[in-house]
Amino acid sequence: MPRQSSGLLFAELSEAEAAMEVRDGFIIGIFNYCDSWCERCPFTSRCHVFAHRAEMEARLDPQYAAIVNAPARPEEVVPPPPRWMQELIEEMNDACRNPPSAEELARFQPRVPVEHAPVNARAKEYAFRTFRWLQVRETSSPGGRDDAYEVVSWFHFMIGAKINRALTVWPDDDDELVSSDADGSAKVALIGIERSHAAWLSLVERDLVSAGDAEPFITDLVWLGQELERIRPHARAFVRPGFDEPDDVARLLASC
């Protein structure tokens, strides 16, 4: 998921870290630190983002048009925003009509610190080299994919995206909350690195990829994992809403 700049995301983070929060049947913040692989996720029924995506897809499907376009029931009608929210919206509109100068934008531009640039660059390099390898393999082996191949394919760009988010400095935000978000992003990246590493090894063990072909990709993944753990040493301890709270999830399912 792309980073959200509103306070809502960080409010959800702090609440989720204290204890899993459920609102209207959805686990708050679960979509912030997932791998976006909805087809393999056991929490889609508890995810707001998946629900919104399913609703949008339904709106585009003529078969469900009558359902999604049905008039809202009285209890579902959203009341008009309060006066304070209207004023906030007006202030935001005014800010859009008067954009900041180039100097102000540069001052508040998120960036990856120079000392972490090699990690960010190598993650990007891994993504593009894997992408090129996947394209060649699809052309030469059109007979289908197995699970290890699917894992490599799914995570090759996500690893770079999550590493970039974990390393990016956001000068306009609260340091403590940004650090927590960076640890969560780093944890997702580490999970993707480990799953990709295992997938490459599986491909080699089953003679689907030669050891020589896989070695540069595995070397990248090992190096990226070590560097990311050095930079974000507390990432492993980050508690992702839902995914790292089995007891709370069990209680939620038992209450249904």
C-alpha cells in the first residue's frame, strides 16, 4: 500500500500496536503491512481495502449493477460533514489553490538518506534484473508456473517498494510514528526477502533453474536482508495488525 500522509494512518498504527482493534468487522490497519497478495490472504473478509476493491469491481460488472446501485437504506445514508470538517476541507482547497514554492517543496520532500542509498539502489536493481529474468523465462518456458516461481514473481518489485518506504525520511511527520511505520515496512520486506530466497533455492533444488543463474539473485537477497536488519534492528519485533496477533484473531473468530 502507498503511504498515506493523513493522521488517520498513524492513529491506526498506534492503536493497532497496543491491541488489535476491530471496527465494523474490519481489522484496523491490517492493509498497511500486508504483501497485497489477496488471493492467498486469509484476512480478506477483515480488510477494508479488499472490501473497497471488491465493491469497485462489482460496480463495473453489469451482473451486479442492480445490487451495488440500489438506493441506500435510511440507516446507511452518510450524514453531511460537521462544520469543523467543512472548514478543514475549505482550508485544504485554499492550500491547493496556493501551492508551495519550489524551495518549500524541496525542504519537505521525502528522501532516502545518502548512507542508505546503496540499499535502496540494490533493491531496485534486484527488482529489474528479476523482471528481465521472468520475461525471458516466460518466453522460453510457456508451459506454466509453479509456486516457487509465483513467489519470486510476486515479491520482486514489492521488496524494493517496502525497502524504499522503510528507508525514506519524512521531515514533516512525528519521528516516533515514522520510525514505527518504517519498522513495519521493513518487516514486510524481510518476509518477502525470506520467501523469495526460499523460492529460488526450491527452483535450484528441483533443477528448474541452475545454481549459477540463481546465485546473483540469492546474493542480492541475502545482502539486502542483512543490511535492512542492520538499519532497522527492531523490525522483527513489529506487530502487524492481525497477522502477528493470533490470540486476538482467535478471539475475534470465536465471537462471530
